[in-house]
Amino acid sequence: MTDHVTGLVCVICGSSYPAGEAGYVCPKHADVGGGNEGILDVRYDYELIGSRISRESLAASHDTTMWRYRPLMPVAADAEVPPLAVGWTPTYDSPRLAAALGIARVWVKDEGRQPTASLKDRASAMALVKARERGAEVVTTASTGNAAAALSGLAASIGQKNVIFVPESAPEAKVTQLLAYGSTVALVKGNYDAAFDLCMEAAEEFGWYNRNTGFNPYMTEGKKTAGLEILEQLGWEAPDAIFVSVGDGSIIGGVHKAMKDASALGWIDQSPRIYGVQSAGSDYMVQAFESGEDVLTKAPISAATVADSISADLPRDRIKAMAAVKETNGAYLRVSDDEILAAIPLMARGSGVFAEPAGAAAYAGLVAAVDRGLVGSGDRVVVLSTGNGLKDIASAIKAVAAAGSEPMHILPTLDSLKAALKK
């Protein structure tokens, strides 16, 4: 039973559809600009949910996965979920980062601890549950790597056939993950947007279940569990700000949905400011935020950044992504690729969390926000690190080299070691 889901609502026109009848997007806006922008938002009966789950019941729960929030998710109470343990990643208090920035508190939520080492596992776990509801034979997605690996790994855990579309430029380590899990992999000549468009066509042509973010409304509901965990792990005392790197915009939309859910249930008094961080080479949302442009009609850009996980010509979940910032009095921030790479060792040395470029971008954004006075000395801040640094070892090598870090080359003698240490 999913009687707690009241329907799905179009983010553009507000049209509502019963959960059992709703497709991926609102049919009134399915082809706006050729991009299927009429994504739906899942709505809930919070009074009913409040009778089934509370902060107290969560405190007593022994479920240490994302499914601890099942009564607040669009799945049946008895729905079978993938066996891999997705969710409940640690949120680390990082006092040295806070001291270096001159602010009250900094926490780093480490999504690199997920089964396939990125936050995207949350959405893929949700996708597989919904695909089983529909009896789908094949599940598909387009990705620069992380969403693909997430779907591939979670699908392998239940024997679900899947087809993955990734650009040829995807890091080798990420493509290797897909092949190890046994996915059918299509390396597309072109960028992420080319892979996305082909995936959309293929899903329509072959009737595959479409996991793509910014199109499948349930992906937000999987990703929001990261935000719920942040709140619970901080004792339901919401931080002043949360920093999230942004590519397609689905993660930041999910974090925002978590805050709205928690507020509606009376679990928090006020929502934190949400800051979206983008590379200067892939700054569609920043441009729109600064100029006041309508993201529904703003033309795509030509994206290029070292942070491949957040490279997007046209963010597919941009409507929810813009609302996340505007409705919480946050902002969109632009950082350079050099700042992103510099943030990898800075965050690793200050917190012990080794992030890929997209994850480190959130910390680079926090540094920029402090410099601009957007974050004050009394603020308590969470940095959402979305993926593990081993996802892109080539960028990590560049980052530590730029930081001046290199190993000692010594003979196998104590004297040689002593001489090297003196240097």
C-alpha cells in the first residue's frame, strides 16, 4: 500500500496526477523545448505519515539503510528492496576545517561510503524498486559514470538486466565498474547530453524503465534520504547551511525535498540555506541565478570541467534545483577547476574524507562563500561530498601534485630515511 502518496504534481503548471496513473512527466509539458521539462513532484499525506513514523521511532530503528525512512518514501511497506546496504553514510564533525575557515562548525557527509562509492546509489535503489513495480525487463540510464555505476551495481545485486549510456570521455575506473557488474554498456561519441538524449530515445523505443534524473520523478525521493540523514545525525538541529555540487540538479533538489518533508512533519523548526556549487566550465545554474533567467527557457551551454560528475550542458532537473536555492535564501556559486582540485587535498587533510572532484566542489564552494561573506563566523555548515576520490584517480594525482605533495625516494636504509626526513 502506498496510501500515503496523494499524487504527483507538475513543477511547471501544478497539474496533479494519481500515483497509479502518473507517467514520468506531465503530458502538458512533455516536449517543452524537446527536453521533457514537466517533471513531477511526489506529494504526501503528512498527517498519515506522522502516525507511522517519528523522530522517536527512528531513534529506535535498527535499520541502518536509506529504507529506515520507508514510510516517507513512495514505496509499499512490503516492497522488496535491493540487498546492498545503501544509505546511513557518516556525517563527520570536522573542527579543523571549521577552524581554517573561521566558522563555528563544519560537517562532511561522506557519500563515498556507498556500495558503488557515490550518492547515486540512493536513486538507483529507488529506481529498481519502482521498476519491479512495473515488471520492467530492462532498466536504463545515461550518466557520466556515477549514476551508471550505481544502477549497474544495484542491478547486479538482484539480477536485473540494464543498459547504460555513458560518454566516451568517462573516467576509465567508472567504466570498469560497469563492465565488472555485467552491464550492457554503450560508450557514446559525444558528451553527457548526447548520451542522455540517446538513452531517452532508446527507453521510449524499447519500453525500458527509465532511471534518468530530471525525468524520473522518483529519483528525487531516493536522493532526499541523504538530507534526512543529515538532519537525524545532527540530532534534528538543522545546520545553517548545506553545500551541494550541482550538475543535473537532482541531488540538490532531493536535499531540498528532505527539508520540506522534515518541516511538514514538524521535525525541524527551519530549513537551512542551500548553496549550489558549479564549476566555471559548467555553470548553467549560476548564470541563471545571477541573471534572473528562466531556467525553463534558458538555452543550453557548452560544458567542460574536470568534475565530470557535474558536467552538463543543460541541467535536466533545473526547475527543482533552482527552487532549492531560492526557497531557502541560498545561492549558486561558481568555482574554477583549479579551486575544485585544490579542495580535494584540503578536505582530505582536514576531515579524512577523500572526494572525487564533484564532491570536493562543494567544499570549494564553501571556501568561496566564506570569502564572499555569505557564511558567517557563527554558522554551522554541512558539506555534502557526493563521491569517493578513487572514482577519478587521474584528477586526484593532479590535485596532490598541485599541492606540492610527493613521496620520498629513498634507499632501504635508516640513514637514507633520516636524510630524506631532514629535507
